[in-house]
Amino acid sequence: MESFQIFVVQVVLSFVVYGLIARWYVGPRLAALPLPAALPPLLFIHAFRYLGLVFLVPAVAAPTLAPEFARPAAYGDLLAALLALAALLALRWRWSLALPLVWLFNVVGTVDLVYAFFQGNTRGVGPHLGSAWYIPTLVVPALFITHAMIFAMLVRRSR
């Protein structure tokens, strides 16, 4: 198999596995909790998105990685991580702005992932990811799945 085929197989299988975990295990357990208690486990995953800053580290990503992809992906992930942390604190401290902050995080975080996805495809970044290959193949599918779960919870349960 060529690198691109391996990349696609890994991404697709990660989506399948995370989807099954979400459907069979995580979703049913979170459904039993009140919304402010159900959101934090999903937000904690996004609090680690500062790891996207590795796209800016020459020893990790190849020096040929397009800066037009690397910078927005890295700083978008950092922003998403900070918003996730703010939403976690707001939920924990029962601030009235907690749910609007979760909405803000979820919209910004999703837009960041979609933008990075299209930039990555447009610029053909796969071969230039270096050891940061694990981010789009292993981490990003989990982030998309949890964003979808958060949107579903917010739409269904915040009424």
C-alpha cells in the first residue's frame, strides 16, 4: 500500500472504532447524566488539543509541511483547548455562561477541524506530517466524534 492509502485506511478505521465506542459505551452512560455532568468527559479530550502545536516543531513535522496548514492548525487547536478548559471550569463552577461557552467551544473547535481537514487535503500534507502522523489518523477522528456527541447533547437536552 502507498502512504496515502495507509493514511485513509487508518483514518476510516479510527472513525469506525471511535464511533462504536461512543455508541456502545460512552453515549449510553452519558445519557443517564444531567447535561452539566455529561459534557465534561467529552470536553476533557479537547483540553489536550494543545498537542496540535507540534505542527510547528521542526523535529516533529517535516520541514516541508506547508506553513499555511501548520500555523492555523496549531493555533486553532490551541484556541480550542483553551475554550474547552474554560467551558470545563464554567460547568464545574456552575456559571450561567457555561452552556453558551460549550456552544462557542464546539463551533470554534469543529470549524478548526474542518478547516484543517480541507487545508490538509488541498496542500497534500500527509507525506509532510512526520511523526505528527498520529494526530489526523488517531486523534482527529475522536475529536470529530466527540464534537458530534456534544452538538447532539446540546440540541436535545439544553431545552
